[in-house]
Amino acid sequence: MADNDKKKSTKKVEKREDKNKKFTKVVDSVPVDVEKSTEKVDKKESSEVISPIIVEKESTISNKNASFVQRLGAYLIDMFLILLISSIVTMPFTSSNNYEKLSEETNKVVEEYTNGKIDMNTYMNRVSSISYDMARETGLSSIIMIAVYVLYFIVYQYYKKGQTVGKKLMKIRIESTDSDELSINAMLMRSFIINSILVNMIVLTVSIVGNRYVYTTTVTVFQLIQYMVLFITALMVLSRKDKRGLHDIICHTKVVNVEV
């Protein structure tokens, strides 16, 4: 009996020791798990702190407004290119005998005025008359030139995501301030205002249906308006913080850098 009691007590002691060992293992493993979870939290918090800084930096770089020099450079490149293309395309229609005679007559009037043979009033009347005859003579050329302007500044620029050749070389592009993508209506209105397309269409129409006086008056008034729009736009781009011109505000657009 004594031996059986000893065996039972020994087994109880062993069981208690086993339980103590298991509890010790559990307790020892807890700090490791806590440390791992703490490290994960620290990494998560650090990534959350760093990521907004990175995103903010990238958005600032991609949305940097184009400078006046960049926009002027792009405008001059585009105008040179478009005038070159227009002159090549319309060359067959501007080499007629009547056009050459009118050109010679214009040079003759300028020479007479320079030499003092005619006064200012006579000079202006004769030049306006010749200009009207030349406009009617080159009506088809004007239509082709307007079509080239529309294809380049509206269609081409729209499908190139707000970039012309000049803007691409200057690393800038047009973006909408209202949505992620430019609309064709915004490009249409923008080009009508800043690229003289609307003025050219009005002048062409008047040269076909109007008389000399109406044509001269229309050309003078609308060219003056166009020059004023260009001047005001240049001042706004120079002075405004967002570098937006008159046409940008009307059409809800802006010009930004593509790369830094």
C-alpha cells in the first residue's frame, strides 16, 4: 500500500511539473509575439507617415504651372510651323496672275508713300482697296489655312492630350481644371480665342459677302480685339499665381509641366 501511495504522489508531482513547463513556454513566447506585433505597427505607422509625403511631392511636381517663357516659346514654335505648313499647302492657289499684280501694286503704293508722293489718307485708302481685292482673290487659300489651323490646334492637340509640337518641345500641356480629361468643346473654344481662328473666319466671311468699307472696318476692329486679347492674356500669365490666361479661365483649362 505504501508503495502505491508513493507512486501516485510521484505521478502527481510529475504532472504539476509538466504543467509548469507548459505555462513557462507560453509566458516566454508572449514577449516575442508582442515584439513582432509592435514592429509591424511601427512599420505601418512609418509607412503611413512617409507615403503622404511622397504622394504630395509627386502631385506638386506633376501639377507645376508652366511659366510664361515656356508658353511663349511653344506659341512661337507652333505659329512658325503652322504658317510654314499653310504657305506650302496654299502655294498653288496664291500664284495666279491677279494675285501677283495685286502684290506689285501694293509694293508700288508703299514706295510712293515712302517717297512722299502720296499722303497718309490716300495711302490708307489704296492699301485697304488692294487688301480687299487680295482677300477675295485668295478666298480658297484662306479656307484651306483655317482648316489647317483647326486640324492642328483643335483636332491634333485634342488627340495628343493637350500638346502641340511646340508644347511637346517645351514639355508642357493643357489640362482641364474641371475633369481628368480635356473636352473637344474646351479645345474648340480655346483655339477660337487665342489662335485667331474665329477672327479669320469672320474676316473671310466679310470678304465674300461684304463691300470694301465693311471689310476694312471689320478687319480693323477684329484685329484690334485679337491683339488686345493676346496682350491681356500675356499680362495675366505674367502676373497671376496660377499662370492662367484669359482663354484658360473662360475654357476652364490650365497649362502645366509634363516633366520636371
